[in-house]
Amino acid sequence: YLSIVDIDKGRVVAGTDVYTEHFEDFRERQFYVSGLARKVEQEFPFVQGRVEGISGSDVVIDVGSDKGVTQGMRFVVLGSTNEDDTIEDVSVRIFDEKWIQLAVKQARTQKGVAEVIPGSAKRIVQAGDFVVSR
């Protein structure tokens, strides 16, 4: 059995399990643990997008609920200085020795509205930056 816990809010956000009576068999155990990992991956899809714009304290990203974005979801911000950059060309934006993140406040169908974590790093986030989450 596996539970994913949101430690900020102290609540279980997902839980799943697998069952076998032959857990001592290595191949059997490996098969079921892989199945457990696959269930978690399905629950938390990999989502990639870009910062579309910044308005006041809100950051608009170009991915929304149609791509699996939900309220409270967090994205890591990757700096992009060139429109032709690919995600492999960029690195994580850092502020005060920590990754800059976006916390989704609103998940619309094709866009998300988020706030920068920490808030004082907002000036570093730029339109065109990549965002990724799982």
C-alpha cells in the first residue's frame, strides 16, 4: 500500500495498493512494485508548459485542467532566455538556494493561474520560462 501525503496540509492526496501472496519471490515482488509505481505515475501525470505572462501577483501558464493541472499543484520553473530554447537547454531557476516553484491557484481548461513560491522570487520568473510538474 502506498499513500501520497501533502505535508503542507497534512492530508492524503492519493493512495493505491497491489496485492500478492508470493511477496518473497523476487520476480513477483518486482512485478507488483512496478505496478504500484505505474499507478502513481497515472495519478500524477508529467506536465510541461511555459509561463505565458505575469500580471500583478499572478503567473499565467499555458497548460490547464485538460492536461492534468489541478488547484494546489506545484511546478518547478526553468529559465529560458531564448524563444527557440528547448527544455534540455535550460536550468532550474534558483532563489535563495532553493528552486523557484509555482503553486496553482486556479486550473482553467487550457491555462493555469499560479503564485510564485517564494513570493519574493516573482521578479525572477519571466514569460517564456518552462514549467514542469509531476
